[in-house]
Amino acid sequence: MFSYPAPETRVRRDHPLRAIRVQMGEVLEGLSPVFETMYSTIGRPSIPPEKLLRALMRMLYSVRSERLMMEEIDYSILFRWFVGMNLDDKVWDATTFSKNRERLMEADAAKLFLNKVVEQAKAKGWASNEHFTVDGTLLEAWASLKSFQAKDRKDAPPDDPGNPTVNFHGEQRSNQTHESTTDPDARLARKGHGKEAKPSYTANLLTENRNGLIVNADTREAAGTAERDAALIMVEEVAGTGRVTLGGDKGYDTRDFVAGCRSLGVTPHVAQNVKRSGGSAIDCRITRHRGYGISQHYLRTTRSQKTS
């Protein structure tokens, strides 16, 4: 005796993914005309873009690779239901999934989808349009330290092209004199004093303070001013003409950044760096207001949630 219950019946009614799936469905339905122009009516069938985007749920469960995600979908009823697959549907090959995902990215469909999600949150009153917080971090590149070679270096072929023997003893490496042979855009950067410098990129997020929703993101080359440059670009793209506030940590407390915020009509609510040479660029005209304390409290709360 065989039983084929629909995955829908196996997911409890109060599961958090149910609400997320409904919201995603509204956005994906509005993007159907865009998806139709991306795919040909002839040739081998490809993975539907709606299912590709629903597979983004792997970020919610910290599934670290697409290959592992295919395994999760294969034996998890919850994952199959969310993506839109029946229990007996064959799961895609990880390589096939990656190629289809790359095509989706090249067509900017994923970016358009995320923009629509932000618009949906604003329309439903879930996102603030006045108070924001910015933060940045380093994303470690896939390039290895061995790939960072002097730009003018001309050595003999390596003994093992896949894993060459490299001796960096006594050699000073910097982004001005060295670059990665496998990822030229990666830059050597460290997260703090005493930390190891690794090939990295700078990732920046702009979140609104009402519910902590991400409203903008920026990834760029790792540099000393990358986080502050990205913050000004993202806050400039905030819709509307009203004055907004922008919270941030001590790394944003520089005179150039504060002046840039004020030129955009943004009140900088960044943490004071009183130990900086020349003192903090944030004075009592900002810190005396109650809103400044609220922004700093929100910043501390979100950071404690990240580390917990």
C-alpha cells in the first residue's frame, strides 16, 4: 500500500516559512512577465526561475553550498514544499542548478526580486523611511594567499600548478605591489589589529530601524574608505525628500563622512570616536537629542543579535 501525501499537508500551519512563502509568491507573481522573456520556448527545459529564487531559503538555514542544498531538498519535505516540488520529483544536479542560477544573476532577475521585496515591505508599513543603520564587514575571497604574486614577477613555472610551493619569507606584500593571479579584484585586508590579512571584499548593508529589514546592499573592493563610501551611496538612494538619520559604529566617525551625510540631508547618528586624533566629528548638536540615543541603542542591539 502506497501513500503520496502532498508536502503541503506535512508542514504545520504555524510554521514561519508559511508566511514567508506567501510574501514570496506575491512578488514572484508580479515578476512572471520578466521571467517569460528570459527563457526560450524551444530546447531543453530549464529550472523555473521561481524555484531558483525560492531556493534562496538556504540562507535562512545556513546551508553553506548549493550542492548541500540539493541534498537538503532531496530528503527534506519542508524544503521540497517551500521550493515547490512534489515528494517524487527528481532533484536537480548541483552543477545544473549553479549554471541556471548564474544565468538568473546575469539577467539581474535576483536583484529585481530583492528590490520588489523591499518595495513590498515599504508598502505594508514594515520598513521605516526615516531611520537607518549602516554596517560593513569583510567577505573572504576564494583566492588563496599563494595566488598573491608581485605584479612584475616573472618566475619559472611552478612545480605543482594546482598547489605550488611558495616562499613568502621576508617578502613585504601590499595591494600596490601584489595582486591575485586568480582573482585580481580581491584586496588584502584585515578585520582588526593583529589579525591576518586575507584576500577580501567589503560587504555593506543598509537596514531600517523599525524591523531591521535590509533595504540596500553594496559589495566593492576592500579599501580604507570602502565602508564609508558605500554608506553614502546607499543612503543617497533612499527614496523621498524628508530628512533621515543614519546610525553606525565608530569607524564612520570621520569629518569627511559626517560632512557627506549633511550634504545629503542626512543626520549622522554614528558612534563617537573620542580617541581619534582631532576628536570626534559628532558634537553635542547631535548627541543631545533623544533620537541619537535610540539609534545607538538599536546599533548595539543588532550587533549583540549577530554575535549570539
